[in-house]
Amino acid sequence: MKFHKEGIPSLIITLIVISVINFLTHYFCSTYPIVVWLGYALSAFLLITIIQFFRNPNRTITIDDNAIIAPADGKVVVIEEVMETEYFKDKRLQISIFMSPINVHINRYPISGVVKFSKYHPGLFLVAWHPKSSTDNERTTIVVKHKNGQEILFRQIAGAMARRIVNYSKENDIAAQGTEFGFIKFGSRVDLFLPTTVKVKVNLEEKVTGPETIIATFE
């Protein structure tokens, strides 16, 4: 288990806050042990929360050229055919993964290939399960072209808590299946837009693990 680099600023701020809390409780409330212990408890809660938010556990990466793997930990909340209007402008199979605050927040490439499109969109912070979060919230869109010629689009979407999306992808980058392409701080969701010909391997409400769970396979 490692601590992700994106959490270092948050960890530093948390340690400063903890130091201030403990200094104030000891300086002003040293004669009230219950207050001092409450300060310890709050400090421990803050530290544990930040560590779990930014944990980076060791994972076994599923490498399969025919498979589209989970780009994130979470729960499958959407499996439906939709019109994708930003890049493909045609019908695609949308599979959405909701990332709760207790999930690992690292995002990984679902396939290998070449990054053909990468764009950041400022926006709102609707709750991640809101129907318009995919189009109205702060988000990034990435498209990777597989060596078989097919392209898939995946989108990082901010939510009510997630206020910072990190995207490492740039156009013409080489994407390696299972490696990191970004991070969403404090939760939210990732949408996949796949060719309608893929064979889906997951069900609604199923919990998936990135980069281990196979979401679909190319046909």
C-alpha cells in the first residue's frame, strides 16, 4: 500500500490543521482532559480519512488486447445505449462507474493504444448520479484508439464532493492498458462510451476493481 502523489498537498494541509488543533487544546484546555482527547480523536479521524482517500494499493493489472478493463474502482450504475455528442456523434454503449468517497480514486487506461483526443471542460458539481452530470459537470474527455482500429471514449466527471480532476493524458500519447491516466479527488464517476458491438461482462450494481475487472470485450 502506497500513498498517491496527488494527496501530498492535502496531507500537508491536514498535518498543519492537526498541529494547530493539538496546540490549541493543550494550550487552552490542558486542565480539561476530555477536550484534549477529543482533539486527539479529531486529529486521528482527519489523518485516517486523508490516508484512505489517497491510498494507492498494489493491483494486478489485467492485460488483454481483446478486453476493456475497469478504469476505476466503484459500482456500475449505467449500462445503456446513448447518443455520444462530443466526439463520435453517433450511438455508443455507455457504462458508468460511480466512485464513492471510500473507493480508490486512481483512474487507469481501459485499453492500450494511442490517445486521439483529450479535453478538459469546466462545469458544475451536480451529484455524480444526476442524469446531467455527464454533460454539465466539470469533466475531462479522453479517446484512445486501439490497434484494432476501434476507439473508445472515457470521461472523468466531478461530483458534489470531487472538486479537482487530474488528467495526465495528452493527444498522441501512448496509452498502456492498466496504467494511470488520472485521478479524481474525493470520488465521483467515470463514464465509458464503447462500440455497440462489444460484449458486456458486467451487470448493473456490480462492484468493479480497476485495473482488474473486465468491463467488456471487443467482438
